[in-house]
Amino acid sequence: SLIKQASGLFVRGEYARVIPLLEKLIAEDTHNLDAVLRLATAHSSLGHDERALRLFERAREIAPQSSDVRTYLALHLARGRDWEEAAPMLERIVSESPDRLPALEALARIRERQGRAEEAMALLRNIHALRSPTAPELNRLGDLAMNLGQTPTAIEAFEQARTLEAKAFRRDLELGVLYLAARRFEDARDSLDRVPASH
């Protein structure tokens, strides 16, 4: 029952509430890898970096060859100030498991921060091939493609985002400029007409 309760809290992202339960589980079973990893992740999500790192190290002692331990540690590092340390770890994880979405997403963010936009865009395309992208993700892809001068890719991404967001879409100016670059003048006119006067 304790495991079930802790699992429910963890899945709902109630990290502060799950910590005492996970600590109790680990006190009863010191080699429970799942509980140690979840506890490390809970502390990581709450910004308790030192505690999280100690727990990730403990998880590595329990299962030195675990790909899950390496992945969760890399994701922790990618979120913090030591994000550059995560890059080689994530590269290895992605090369071993090309469909591991959290690792792909973290590596894409790192590539953007490194200014390696083409690599970030390739990673985003891989992610979108594995699961349907959200509107913010499509807008992000559109921005990257636009900055790289890849007009057709940017148009496609923004058009898909507009379909998903409907009236909430706020990239009509960018899309209008892209349509102009593609010499799609009627589409450009319609898109630019949708830009509010207050923009």
C-alpha cells in the first residue's frame, strides 16, 4: 500500500509529499532502486541539487550498469547549472536508445543553449516522429527553422501550430514574413491581416 501511495503521488508530481514515503520505503529496503531513483528525482524537481546528486550516486552503487540511473542523472544535470556535463551522457543514451524521448528532449534543449540550432532542429524532428508535437513545440521548431533560413520547414511548423492553437495562435507576423519569402502573397496578406494593431 505504501508503494502504491508513493507511486500515485510521484506520478502526479506531488514531490514534497512523496519524499517522506520514499524515505520510509528505502529505510525498509535499502536496495530498492526504483525508490532511490524516484527520491532522487523528487529532490531534483524541487531544486535540492546536493541531496539529489547523493541519491543518484547511491542509485549508481546499487545498479552500476543501469541505463535508467544514467538517464535520470543526465536529466537532472541538464536542468541545472551543470547542464554542459549532461551533454556527453545524453549523447551516449540517445545513441544507445534513439527512441528515449526524455533524453532526446533534454539534448535538444542543450543543443539550443549551445547555439547548435541545426542539431537541435534534427533532434526535434526525431521527437516529433516518435510522438505528436504540441503547439509550443511546433512554434519552437518554427523559430529554429526560421533563424536558420529554412523557410519551408518553418512555414510547415507554424501552420501546424496554428491548426492546433486556432485563435490562440500568436505567430501570424512570423508566418506572414515567411509567406512573403516563399512568394505566397495571398497567404502573406491574410496572415499579416491577422496581426493585431497592438503588436
